Amino acid sequence: MLGVSLATTNALINRDLHVRYAGAGLQEILPDGTFDLRRHQLIPGRRRMIGNFSRIERYRGEIAALDGGTVRLADGRSIQADTLLWGTGYNLDLGFLDVEGLSGLSHLEDLERRCGSLRW
């Protein structure tokens, strides 16, 4: 829609994200990877989170399980929480579909191999 290549669009979005996060003092929570419109659906804007940034405890890591008010991270840590704002990252998780063969996929490329209609 911008009349530029996808690579250029991705570069512009990523540059904009870095500038916005730096302007708000949020470099600590920049995603580890780069945003890519071929794989990612949501641009991490986080308006409410930014407004309450000083009141939020942040943990980097992968969530392994949610059990009531306990959040168990993949590294073995457990955190008691009354609210989980989100777990973010750019990996795919289709476990909620409860479809054998899809629940273990974590990258769009893996899904593409299983579904021939998802080609860019």
C-alpha cells in the first residue's frame, strides 16, 4: 500500500518501533526479534501497558504454564500474579486449537510446510 517493497516496509516499521520505545524509555521491553509483516500480525503498541509502566513487574522468559494465580516460566521460576497482561513474543502458538500436529509448531514457516495454501 505504501508503494515500497515488503523489506522496506518492515525496515520502516522496525525503525519506528525503536524510536517510539526509546522516546518512551521502554528499550528494556523491545521484542528480541524484528517485526516482519510476513510472519507477525500485531505491531506491539501496548498503549495501556506504557501508561502504567512503572507499576508493572516485568519478566523475560517463556511461559510454560498458567495454574490459577501461578505463572510458571520455562526456566523453572514461578510467579504469583493477579493479572497477566500478556505474554509477548513473535513465536506462533496454536496449542489453543487442540489439533494434533499443529500444537507443537512455533514458527510460521513450520505451519507453511503443513498447509500448502499459506505461501507468500
